[in-house]
Amino acid sequence: MDNQYFTSGELKTRNRAFLMGDAVKVSFFIRNAQLIMDEECYFFLMASMRKMRMNIPLTYTLEFFQNLFRNEVIEGKGIHNGIINFQVFRNQDETMLANASVSYFYEAEQKDAVSIQPRLLELDLIKEINVNNNLLSNIRVHCPENIYGEIYAQENDLDDVILLNPNKRIARTTSGNLLFLEGDSIKIPKHSEGAYISPLLENLVTFLHKNNLADIQEHEIIAFESQKAEEILLVSDEKGLFSVGKIRNKTFGNERFTDMVERWKNHF
């Protein structure tokens, strides 16, 4: 894992990501030594910064990020297939926070983001907490529910937990979104339910739809419906793709999602 830290100003400033969680995060993806989905990821970053009322530097162009990751990660670190988790945080250098400068930090990990990882995951529902379904719930910002859920999963020998919204419907997991395969349909929780906006997921389901591989349906999904699925895919921009093998006493296959993802991967 390679860490890089940069600041947008000459003066050392207080890191509000560390002090207050004042930051947004998006992921960029590398395949065969090329950035893929870079426009989608870039525009998601810009939208996330606007939602958090961050001051977007004029230098933050798509070309800036393309050059940064090509020079520092692909060529500099030799990462040919990987995920770059990129975080922008606000500095404490202005009285008006909306005018404060920003800095960024990223981690680059060697991983094939468009292949399903080999290990099947075991999940369960968590009912002690829920996640909101407002404007900021869809972007990757500081979320104590994710931390609590991750610890709960570890303590109960789980890989992740399914988080519900205040209406007791499925929102997402701590690390990403869930896709439920039933027959020829793939059901996905709506963004209004608390699901993350995900360039990785959007690219996948757009490919499946255009190639008539599945009927994509955005739904309000009650917790019990997870038990009705034939296969479940976890899509995490931060960690990659995973097949869900078990939720409580119900086990799931992964053959059809594996085939769909393989076709999607080959089009890059």
C-alpha cells in the first residue's frame, strides 16, 4: 500500500479530516496500466465536494488527475491493476469554511477492481443502528455507522453487515452496495434509500442493461427480501467486487454474476 500526501497551500494548515471528519472520498480505477471510468469518478468527486460546500481549486481538472495518477501511480509505482482511494479534506485556514483551501491524500492498492474477488462473503443484518437517506448519505463522507458496523462484523465473525435506513429497508453495507439477482432481474436499493452513488456500480449495470444481460430494477427492498435472492453481489468502490455466499442460514450461488462480471471486464 502506497501513501501520498499533498497540500494545496504553502503554509501548514490544520487537517479537518483528522479533527472533524471534514473530507470526501472517491475511488479511481486502473486496468492494464490505464485509468478506466476516470470521467465518471472525476465528476463524482466534483459533485461530492460541492455537496460538502468545499472550495474546488481551479487546478482540479480531469487532466490534472489523469496526469497525477499516470505519473505517480501507474508509472511511478508500477501499479497496472489497482484501486486508488482518493480523499479531499478542508484546511482550517479561513474564517469562512466555504472559502478554505483543500488538500488531498490518496492510497493506491494493487487489485483488480473489475473482477470478483475469490472469497465468498458472509453477511448479516444489523438492527442496533441505521443509516440516513438524505443528500449526504449517498457520498463517501465520515460515517460512524460504518465504523460501528465494521467492528460488529469482526466481533461476530462476519465479513460485513447490511445496514438499514430509518424505514427498516436495505440501504447498503458498510463498504458498498448490494445487487440482488432473482431470475432475470437485478434489484438494487435506490439512492433515496441510503445507497451510495457508485461509478463502479453504475458502469456495471449500464453494461448489463445495454447488452440485455439482466433487467435492472431500482427498488425499495425490505430486509426479508435478501433471503429470496438467488445470488448477491457486493460492489465496493473502495474494495472491489465480492460475491455474498451466506446471510444467516441462507447460502447463495455466484455462477451467473461471475459470468456477467467476466463479460463486463472484457469490454475494457
